[in-house]
Amino acid sequence: MKAKAANPSLPKGESSLNLPNSITLLRILLIPVFVWLYLEPTPDRVLGAGLVFAAAAFTDFLDGYLARRSGQITNLGKLLDPVADKLLVASGLILLVQAQQVAVWLAIVMIARELIVTGARAVAAKEGFIVPADSIGKFKVVGQIGGILCLILQGAWAGLETFLSIVGISLLYMALVLSLVSGWRYLVLIFKKISPQYW
């Protein structure tokens, strides 16, 4: 029987569930807390939801920074990180639709794009090809997070509702454009790799 080959993307003896990946898992665990707080949007709970959402979003920067600095970039992290981002953004969009702060069509287009890209990533991973996030996708996430956070905090700071609404919606529309552009780039890249004969 042949010995099981070591994961070439990891130093010898190192587990895929390292500190950066653990932080990514923490981001996923913060999502139910955020949802629970925002389901009854009193000013205090809205502020709490905004803080939890912001903390979860910050872990997106933190896990990537730590992974690059420590050389702990793993295939698990490459797959788990974008999934955590998508769950956080989708939760925020759905709650804002329920609060009638975001148009249904906008949320559907954004969430559909994430599902399509995630499915394509899964197919690519099955073929042995991992697709890392590109720069446009990162700006898209920043726009989504910023827009959702502004709209969440509308109910927490009296007097800033109009300003936060304008900034939040503007950021989401910017994110929508970047979302469609980056989604197309991902799909083209993936299908070029897994079906080169058609390109």
C-alpha cells in the first residue's frame, strides 16, 4: 500500500485548520449572532448588529493578512474564505430586503452571482484547479460590506439616516457592477482551465 502523499501546499506537519482558517470559521459563527441582533431592530440592537457585522468583515482582512504573512495559505482557506464572505453578505442583503431598505432584485442578482461563481469554483476544485480571489472581487466585497453596514446603522444614529442611505445604496450599486464584471472574469478563467478546447 502506498503512503498517503502530504499536502504540497502545507509545510510538513502543519494542519489545514491553522490560525487564519480558524479566524475564517469565526466569521461564519458570527453570522447567526448578527442575524439574531438585527431581527428586532431597536436602536441598541441595530448598533450591536452593526458592530458584529463590522467585526466579522474585519476578520476577512485579518485572516488573509495572517495567511500571507505566515505562509499559511492553504487550499482549505482559498475555498473557505470566499464562502464565508458570501454567507455574510447574503445574510446582510436578505435582512435589508426584509427591512425594505434594499430592492429585492438587487439582492437576487448579487446572491445569484455568488452562487454561480461558488458552483464554478467547486467544479474547478474538483478538477484540481483552485481559483483565488482577484482584485476586482476584493473591491466588490468592500463595496458590499460598506454598503450593507451603512444601511444597517441607519436605525442606530438619528439624524444620519438620509446620509447613510445614500452612501449605502451607492456602494451597493458600485458593488453590483464590480460583482458582474468579476463574476464574468471568474467564469472565463475557470472554463478556460477546465475546457481549454472550447477557447
